[in-house]
Amino acid sequence: DAGVTQSPTHLIKTRGQQVTLRCSPKSGHDTVSWYQQALGQGPQFIFQYYEEEERQRGNFPDRFSGHQFPNYSSELNVNALLLGDSALYLCASSLKAERTGELFFGEGSRLTVL
Amino acid sequence: DAKTTQPPSMDCAEGRAANLPCNHSTISGNEYVYWYRQIHSQGPQYIIHGLKNNETNEMASLIITEDRKSSTLILPHATLRDTAVYYCIVRTMYNNNDMRFGAGTRLTVKP
């Protein structure tokens, strides 16, 4: 049973560019959340997708957008990249109906903006 | 959501119990206490959660005070592999699909 998978694992972009990160949730999960983790800090919640719609959003600008597909996989898009967007981007999945609070995280995509 | 306060860092000797405290003095009656940990270069990992009773699983024990204003995560026999950042999070059952992480406690297990 594959866990949460994210791609790419590492990538380098320059300021002003756009980036798309991908996440496949754990088998059977229907909810995907995205987090940004800057060096030395805890993960910060970006947004959550369920039933192909954004359900909750953290304190992130509109440059951050996402999508969820019918197979529950998800994408995170960041436009007009800034140096401060350099971080580890984590995806977490869960089954909304279970409400156990147990999220399963991927290994993350490390983005460097030059 | 109730705010949590954790010490920034702690050390523990290998083989000894690691006791990680968390203060959540403004916790509401319907909020649970969740613990996650993050080993270097990995995604966070769920450990345990509880409402008011003490809980134990194969990874750890969670002790919640009677007034629920604080809790302690106990790793009974810490190993070097338990070196990680430990996060205490308070959430209701209805919004526990997205965890809000603070700075956590960096636990270093020393040989």
C-alpha cells in the first residue's frame, strides 16, 4: 500500500517563475492538505482540498493555488515566485469521514528560489 | 483553536523515558490533544491523541491533566531514532483534517 507520494523531490526556480507540485494521497484517502515549511520552522497550513474544492485556507496569498482531481490527487501551484517561497512543501492526506486526526504526510518537495 | 506552548528543546539519555510537556490552558471541552513528530528530512508522523483520558499505543503514552490545561507525551525507552521535533496540537474532531503546527520541541536523545 503506497503512502503519500510527492513530486518532484527537489527543484530550483528563479524569481518570477511559476511552479507546480504534485501529490498522490494514500490509497483510500479523499482529503489533501498542503503545508509550507521554512527552514527551522514548523509546517504552516496553506489549504485543504476535499471533493475537488478548496475547503479551508491558511494565511497565504492568492499566488498559491491548488487543484484536486477526481482520483483525489492534488497539485499546488505558486505563481510569481519570491525568494521567500523557498521551503519544503508537504502534502498530507486523510479520510474525511474517519475524523481520527491522523494525517499521513509525504516526504515533501524542496523548492529553492534563486 | 487553543494555543499550545512547548519548550524549544530537550535532551534525553538513550534508554531513559523522555517526558515532553505541553501547555494548553485555553483548551475547550471539545478539543483533542494531538502529538506529531518530525524526524529530520521527513514529513511529520502522527503519534497519539486524546481527549481527557490517558492514552497509550505502541509508540508513546499521553498523560492529560484532570483540568486538561496541560499534557505530557512519554516515550518510555527513548532511542537515538526518537531524535526529532515533537509537535503538540489542539484541534476539535471536526477540523482535525488539517493540523496547525507550532514550533514544537526539539528532542535530542544522547547515547
